[in-house]
Amino acid sequence: MIKLVNVTKKYGNNSLALENVELSIDKGEFVFLVGKSGAGKSTLLKLLTRQEKPTEGQIMVGGKSIVRLSNKEVPLYRRKIGVVFQDFLLLEDRTVFENVAFALEATGTSPKEVKKIVPQVLQKVGLAKKTNSFPNQLSGGEQQRVGIARAIVNRPEIIIADEPTGNLDPKTSKEIMRLLSDINERGTTILMATHDIEVVAYMRKRIIALKNGQVFRDIDKGGYEDADL
């Protein structure tokens, strides 16, 4: 599903963010991306969402090079990816329904389909009774559930989660991870960047540890302590 071959990324000041990264993630995997600040996690995620392009190397997603995508093709590619953010990034002046609907409307989905799909997705994430609530009326965990609903509403093949439990308490974090696990079990590939030691220990999934811009360890079903950062 995802393959990076000799990927190096340098920024304008010749700062090296990633160096000769090679990794492969299969369809349906749940993978944690860990590492200290500055290790290259954010850069790797930006490369996968095509916010950035590598200085060298190749990135394949679903058997197709995303490095070679034209500017017109990038929006179509991004529809295959759902992104979950640490800070939720919800539209404060829109209801839960409208926040999720926005992701569908952006892809040209008809109003009739939006009315059909959004309630189904809100049911999946446990927010059926919060349809008309605004973000400021929701708890942090509920806001993140809206973020997840927005990420999955277009039925993406891949979800990229960037510190999705970073602003949540331990109990709520586990609830969010159970939800992501359920989504993964339905076949969606998930790559999640995190510093949350408890979450990684709780899930016992594959871990890719970055250090100084390189893959330092690749562990099958480990805990954060196994990354030895």
C-alpha cells in the first residue's frame, strides 16, 4: 500500500529532515510512527499527503508514484487519504453534521448523498446524538471523533493520524484508539505518529521508529520502550 525507496528530504537551508528512508506498509496494517521531536515524523507525513516532495527517492502509494503526480492530480490523490489532527481543526461555526458534510461537499458529493452518508458515519463514531451540536459544546474526545468521522467519510484507503491523542486524557485516548482499531479492522490502513507511550503499549502494533531522519527500528507488535529511543 505504501512504499518509500531511498527517500531523502532536505529543506531550503540544506537541513536534512530524512535520509535514505526505506519502508513498506501493507494494505490493512496499523503502524505507529515514533521518534523524538526533530526525528522526521512530520516530514514523512507531509510527504505522504503530498504537502512536500522528496529531494531524492521514490514514494509509491497503491502502486502509483505520488512524487510524479501533477498539481491537478494531487487533490484526487488526497481523496484516498483521511487525515486526523491533534488539534481537531474543526470549523467552530458549523455543527457536527456540517463539519463532516464539508469533507463530502469538497469532493462534489450531491446534497442527497451527503444527507444519507453523514448520519451513517456519525453513527459509526458514536456521535449520532450530537448531529446538531457545535464544537464548543463537545468534549475533547467528542471533537476528535468528529475529526475521525470527517477523515473516514470519503471511505479512504489510508488514514494518517498526527498525534490524535495528544490533547486527550488517558481514558479518552484509549476510547479513540479503540475506534481507530475498529476502522482498521474493516480494512483501512492506518499510520499514526505519536509520542504517547501508553497508547503504543496498549495497542501492541507495528512500530517504525525514526531517529535523526532515518529508520532506527522497525518492530512488529511492540511497545514504545522497544523502540529504544
